Amino acid sequence: MLGVAAVVVAADGRITLWSPQAQTLFGWTAEEALGRYAVDVLVAEEHVGLVLELFAQVMEGGGSWAGVFPVRHKDGSVRQVEFRNMRLSDQEGRRYALGLAADETVVRGIERNLALSAQLVAQAPTGVAVADADLRLVLVNPALERITGRTAQGCLGRSVEEILPFGAHEDIDTAIRQVLRTGSPLLGRSVVEGTPGSGDSGRAWRVSYFRLDDSGGRVIGVAVTLVDVTEQFLADRQRAQARRRLALIARASARIGTTLGLEQTARELADIVVPDLADIAAVDVLDAALGARTTTIGATGPAVFRALAVKAAYATSAADAADPVGEITRYEADRLVTRCVTTGRTVHLVHVGPDDLPRIARNESAAAVLARAGVHSYLAVPLTARGEVLGALDLKRARNPLPFSDDDVLLAEELASRAAVCIDNARWYQTQLQAATTLQRHLLPRTPSDPPGLKVACRYQPAGTAGHAGGDWFDVILLDDGTTALVVGDVMGSGITAAATMGQLRTAARTLARLGLDPAEILRHLDQLTTELDDTIATCVYALCDPQAQECHIALAGHPPPAVTRPGHSPALLDLPTGAPLGAAEFVPFTTTRVELRPGTRLFLYTDGLVETRNDPIDARINDLLHHLAGPQLPLEATCDQLLSTLHDPGSDDDIALLVAEVSPRA
């Protein structure tokens, strides 16, 4: 880089040696310079005296001289040259002057560059280490001394991997050898020492590796720089965790409580927390809460739980150690889940020890299973809604190496709080549903005996797979004059209110029937009663059958028309004036229609739940009904079962009442 020129001058002042660099620096070739007096070749006339004085100082005094001196170039220009001059002696005692020279401008530039490099390395906050080709340290800067806690003297000669603070967490040797082999630097590699944020002393670093080549392209070593980015790493990690928590809460809001099914809601909660929050989750409710009994915070003694859901992030025996879904288990007061529900506070075991497992697991064998599965951190979060503890969310970590943190506790409590409200809604809904179903079945008549001249079969089918009770009803009323009233009605809505309204209308219809009123007149009175019941609408079909006279008088109030089958004829719907639903208007005229009833005739009265679905046109469904009635004639009970099994939509939210009457042959 310096382009150092070497010139040797004999004692008589003649040039005896001339290097190629001298030709580059001064412009004279060796042939032109050798044998000539140096002052004639290199020195301007005004500097001859000074040069002779300096030459004598080196040759006579045996000293040396260094400094900048103006030298004449072959082209006549004068250039400032940095000199290092010293005396030489050969075996015969002859003396020579050796001059080493470089362009002063080049020397100053290199000095500045070296000074800048040295200061940058020495004062930089970034740790810098330089290793030779054998990967032994030859330089460390003060920043790296502070990072490693070792002096430069204690670092030099050691391997890079031995000195860097993350040596056990990064394959440093492989990275350096790759850089040495390819010459391509590895920049900004992120390395984590330990686990920042988990309570240990881990830190995060950003590391770069560079190959060092000399001016001739020879590989002389590698430089490593590292910056402590722990604060940024933790901040990024916290932001990522916050985003993850917000996303988890958003998913919970959308996915928990999609139905009013208690078990489904519990499964939705377990699905949300696994695997984002826990490896294994269980949702248990207090058996007392399912019985609609109040569970107060601060109670003492054991607690009885019913397991609603268990979820694991992977196949693990720890999930099998939980209470099986549907099972009822009694836990004593010393169990952690019992403490959770009795105090209404979260139980947080950052690190689960051998003595903790018996207070977590259902029994000793389950505790051994949890130990083998590697369960190391535990949370029991109360499910509290409207001031009442309903149960607990049980969370465990095994494969996830991090223990539950305080932030995890806050997230679990937020999710449990949201889910508890949904569980409470489902609990009360099921309580009311059970009450409505009980009321519904109590208000419906028992299977009636066959009235004179008729055979009857009846069915009531609650809505959906959960058996939701509604306001549909049927009735068979034997009257004193030998006639029989057949009634099927449908109160809009479901639950206790619809069932109670149904009971009122059924009772009123039975009372009116015994007054001997015309079907249309009976519907008019029922309409007036329904109007007095706020926000109530119902449909009804009332048929007064007289088998002796072989006739039936029928009136409709917004109800689906009955179907009829006659011997020798195709099934058909009765063509009747529809009328308006009960309670739908201030005054609605109802019409009674006479229908002939010959022996063998079957009359089918039903509510719309039998023929209406969300996806199929009503005409197509009516045709399906008539198609089934056109098949081989079955006994009445079997006919009811067939119609319900083939036409009823299990996912429908509407219940069904079905009444089939057949005119008996004359004796």
C-alpha cells in the first residue's frame, strides 16, 4: 500500500542499489540512476547543502534520520517524500546509507485511515473480535472486554467460540469457517443466549462475520462484531405477545358461545386456549351450578365437579389423566382446583414440583402420569359470571418449555371471564329448557283411547337434537253427543312462555268444545283470548268429527291444511279457507267447512315443523308428505313414526305435533 522505495548510496555519494519502487516514486530507471551521485539525481540545487549535512550525520555519526524531504522527480517537479535513513556496513567495513522512501501524501492517508480504524474499533459500542486463520483471537476491543467480562490479555490466543457469550447457543466455528471458505460475510444473525423474558439472565445478540484479506488477496483472518439487542428483542417479543393475545381474545369472542349448548361452549373454550396458551386444558363446572344452585365465593369444604371438555395440543397421556368428559368427581378442600372455586381466585404454580402433582391430579396414578408427561407449570382459573363461580379452567404446560407468566394469567382470566358468561347463559338456557320441556309434556294430553268410530295416533317431537320444547300441541276431546274434536295448534316461539301460552289455549279449546260451538266460533273465541295475551300469535286447526254421520266440520286459523287419504283415491290436501293466525288481527272471520268421512278415511293434522325446512320450498315438502302417504298403508302408530323419521329435519328449530285419525268400519 505504501509503495516503499529502497535506495542505497555508497560513502562517496554514488547510488549503488535502486529498487523498482524507486523508479515508480522518482521516475528514474535503475540504469539511469545507478553509479550517479544521489544529489545530482534526486536533490534540487537549493537543497544540496542540507542533504550533504544529513548524509554526513548518518554516515559519520552512525545515527539515522527520518522525516519529510523535498525530492526532485525526473520530470523536474519537486515532491514531498517520507524518508527513513540509516547506515549499513558490509564485511569489509565499507559504509552505505540506506534510504526507505514513500510518497508523503500516501503515508499521511494511511496514517489517517489507521488512526480512524483504531479509534472506531476502540471506542465503538459494538463488540469487535479479530481472529487469525486458525480461529485464535488476535484482537478484541474494549466493548467486547465489557461484554465478556475478560481483559484483552485474557482473550488473546483463545478460540472465538470460547470467548463469545453465546458460544453454547450458536455454531460459531461452522459460521466462521464458511466465511473463511467463501469470502461472503454473514450479516445480522440473531442469536439468543438462554431465553430472554423467561426469568433467567439470557440476552439477545446481533452478530456479523467478515473475512479479512490483505492487499494481495491472502486470507489473514476473520472479524466478528456483536451488538446487544436484548431490549429490542424483548420489546419485539412483548409486541408479538400482545398481538397474539389480542388475536386470541378476538377469536374467543367469535368462537366461544356460538350455541347455547353447555358442552359445546366448554369445548369451544378448550379449543381456544390449546395450543396458544396451554398444552393441556380441561373445563369443569360445579355440579351445584348445573342444578341452578348458587355457589358463593368463600365457601369451604370439598367441591363436586362435572367434566365438560378436555383438549390436548398433541397426543399425550396427560390428557387421559384428566377427568373423563361427563364424569362427576368430588375433590377435597386441599386440592388446588377446589381452592380455585372456593376462593374465586386463580391458582398459579409457576413451577410444578413433585409435592404439587397430588394436589393437581385426580388420583395418585394420574399424578404419576402427569410427572412422566413432563407437566411443569399449572393454572387453575375460576369461571366466574355475575358474581357466581361456575367452575374452573384447568391449564397445564408440558412440551412448551416456558412456565405460565403473569401475562399468561391475565390472558387466561380474560378468556375464562368471557367464556363464563357464555357458560352461564347456556346453563340458564338449559335450566329453562328443561322446565319448558317438563311443562310442555305435562300440558299435552296422555295418549287418548280411541273415541267412538275413530282410531287415533298422536306424536309430539321437540325441536332439534337437544329436544327444545315449543308451543305445539294436539288434543282429542270426546264430547257428550258422541262426536270427537281433534285439535292441533302451534304457538309461535319456544321455551316456557310458548309452553305456558299453549297450555292456556289448549285449556280454553277444551272448555269451548264442550259448549257445542261450531269450529269457526271456537276459533273466534280463541282468537279473542290470544289477542289478550301480549305479543302472542298462534295457528290452529279444529276438526269436529262425527263418524256416525260420516262427516267432519273443520276450520283453520292460519294453519297448514290437513291431508286426507280415502280408499281408492290418491292422498290430497283438504281445500279449506286458510283464515288468519290467532292474535294476528283485531277481527278475523273464520269459516267452517264440511268434509265427508267414509269408513277407512284417514285425516292427518300436523304443525308446520313437519313440512317446513330452511332450504326446501314448502310445495316440495308438501309433495313429499303426500308421496309418503301414497305408499303402502301402515298401522296408525307406524305411520306416525314413518312420517317423523322421513320428514322431520333433525337440525330444525321448530317442534312438531302430529295427529292421525282413521274412521273405523261400521260394525
